[in-house]
Amino acid sequence: MPELVVVSPLKRATITALLSFPQNSPLSVRSTNWICHPALTETNRGGNPADTISSVEELSSIFPGIDYTLLFEEQQASLEKQICERETNYVTLPSWEKKMDLLARADSFLDWLKSREERVIVVAGHSTWLQAFCGFSVNYEPREYGWQPFQKGEMRCLAINFQKK
């Protein structure tokens, strides 16, 4: 059973995780911790509405029990100036993220994972980000998948052994 579920700030990843692990959903009897991590978002391809991050207030009301502290800090620190003027507050990523920035986000998430006490962690992200994380940050290329992209809703199991220095 997962000790922690980490989700992207994009609603579709959170919904996938909730559908995949209903017995561990926030506020359930098992009370597994759920955290939204801003590094898990899909790479932005130039203003696609599906890549729009809702405000922390909206996400918290839709998905109660998920900790949005990291997203709030990210929005406050670097994305506040990009609030789009709509009925609700949306934050968009910079257009056309560079591949090196995507890889840096994946590496920073790996460092964050290393700092966690939990050992069984579910990560619900997006295909491009997961490919960068698995292929470059952890050098994971299983023979049965090779460099095939992740499919919608696909789950893969991965064990990471952090070496103590």
C-alpha cells in the first residue's frame, strides 16, 4: 500500500490517481498522505488549455485533503505575475518549456523524493514528464517498454535505491 501519493497540479493527473487508488484517497479511512508537487506538471506546448494550472483555492475545493502547500509556494514565488484574467484564477506555465528545464524539474523532484521518509510512493504525472524522469533522472529503461511513451492512465512500477554518501 502506498505511504504517499504525489500528484501533478493538473486536474487530470489527480483524477487518474483518485480513480486508481480509491481506497487510499484523501480523507479516507486509510488516510494516506497526498501532496501536489508543481514539478510534476506536463511540459507546456504553447498555451494548451489542458496544461492550465488552476488556483490552489479551486483545486483545494475540488480535491479536499490534498496538500497544495508546494504549489502555493511555487505560484507565489514565480507564477503570480502570470495570472490570466478569467472568471477563476488560472496560472499558465511559460510557453514552450525548454527540454533542459523539463529535465531540471525531473531532477529536482528526484531530490525531493530522496528527502522523504516514505518508501512506497505513488507518482501521478504526465507522459512527457514521466518519460524525462524515468529515462534521464533515474536512467530507467525496462526491456518490455524501451523508449515507448507512457499511455493515458498507464502505471509502471519502479524501485529507486538511494545510495547513502
